[in-house]
Amino acid sequence: MDPSQVKIPPMKDQTVDNITDNVITINSLCEDERMKYILERLVTHLHDFARETRLSGDEWMTGLRFLTEVGQICTDVRQEYILLSDVLGLSILVDSIDHPKPKGSTEGTVLGPFHTHDAEEMPPGDSMSHDPKGEPLLVVCTLKDMAGRPIEGVKIDIWETDSTGHYDVQYAGREGPDGRCIMRSDGSGVFWFKAITPVPYPIPHDGPVGRLLKKLHRHPYRPSHMHFMFEKEGYDHLITYVFFFFLDIGDVANLRSALYLRNDPYETSDAVFGVKDSLTVDIGKADAEIAKKYNVPEGHALLTYDFVLVSDEETSQLRAHNSKIALDKLGRKVKIVNGLPIPDLD
């Protein structure tokens, strides 16, 4: 870049009081209005944080070293930065803002650090887990839109831990995917498969994020759950998972409420804040009809759930509506461009 071709706004003599305005001023040359707005707010809040806490040089360097260590431990199968975002509640906040769900649709939640892109596509009824020690589980689900119509051909990415609470990528000798698969919904919006009953497990806590949790006297555990991710053109991308109760019941045709392991000690203290009431379900037992239909023993552990997807258009409209309301409350005059807010300077 030729400095002579850039008209830099004049800077004031740097002080504690004017440094924020100076940084925002020099960043104002950016032609991308959304990026300029994000940087303006980021700089404002970062500087206010330093002022409000009277941040010391030693504390600043400690923070920089911590972030450096977070980056150094990241690999293709371990994303420590996602983990950090998760334990700070930022992941669930961003997902809730970016993918708002109208009443009656399935809520989203955090992706987590263990999703991979090597899961194999599996036909209906196959087993995605090869763990002989896990309790066998039959999963039967439906996919519908907000009008109750079945959605065919949705790509469904599913993953869970083994019976010891470890994902396949946590094993050094991993030779391929296990405990994960990709499925497609049929013409009735149904997909079904065999898995194992999920168990509680700790997030990786042998790195900088784990040390942070220990310093904060927080545990690293998550309640029992199974991950689902749905993709289909025209529908809002959905990442979600379900938490488990265990019930000793026979008729499970309408099972779709509650979803934590009963008396699970981590039910109300999920390390990554992913638990939502609407994503809780019961695990029951297959009655004679279900057992015959899906070729499992009567009394077999069974999970049923009805997922409801929303269209991209519905989500975009709701996101814009929510953004306008939230920023009006903050006294920010904005307009919505491509579904995202930028300052309204008119």
C-alpha cells in the first residue's frame, strides 16, 4: 500500500481518554460497513474492559500467554478455541442470536469441539457405534417444517461418545470414524438408526481451558447427550443435541419431553451451557409394536424425537426483527443489510 494514497484521519495525542476514539477513527477507512461496525464495537468494549478493571501489564501479558497456549494446543481434531468459546457461554449466545427459532421449532445449541467431516453415510437401521460395552439404543426421529409437513432428503450429521465418555478423535490410534454417521430423512421425514445410550463425560481439561476451569472452581463435565446437525437447501442450518432422562415405561409413541439423565449431577451445571429445556427427552423401552417394526427386542432402550426445521427466510426475518429490537434498547440506530445490522447514518 502506498502511504501517499491513503488519507489517514488526523490522530490526537494518545491518552487514556482519547485512545478509543483514535483507534475507531483510523479504522473508519474500511469500506465494509459491517466490518467497520464490528471493529468499532469490539475496540470500544475492549478498551472499556481495560479501563473498568484497571488492567495491569502483568495481567495483560498473562491473558496473551493464555491465548497463545490455546492456539498452540489446537489440532485438526481438537479445537481449543471453540472449547474456550463454549465454556465462556459465547458459543451458545452467538448461535441463539444468529439462528433464532420461532415457537414450535427445534432450538439450536453449540457445535462443540468434536465434530468431524469424515463421518460415513449410513442406511436406515444401521448402527453408528461399534462399542460392545455400550447399552444398545434405538433412535427413531421425524423431521417436519413449521406447517407439520415432512421434509425429505435432509442431511443429518450425528455423533456421540462411546460408553467411557470419549469421542473417537480422542484416541491416539483412531483409524476411522466411530460413534458418528450421516443419514438422510426419507419421504415421510423419518430417519432411524442404532446407537448406544449416551453417558456424561468431561470436556478435554488437560490444556489451558481446563486450567481456567480449575482456577474458577468449575467442573469440566457435560450431561448425557447426542449431537444432531441438519442441512438442506432453503432451511436454516440447525445444530442441536438432546439430553436424557431414563424411564421405565411401555408406551413411548409420544415420547418427546424432558431430556436429562435423571438425578444427573451435571444437569444444571453443563460446562458449556448447552442445556435447554426444549431439548430434553425421555429414553423409554420399546413396546411390542415398536420392537416388531424395527427388529429389536421388546424392552429395548428407545429414543424418539420430532425435529422441526424453519426456512432460511423465516430465520432471516426473525433475526432482523430481534436485532432491531435489541439495538433500539441499547440506543443504537441501525439498519439491516443482508440480515445484519450496521449503523444508520441517514
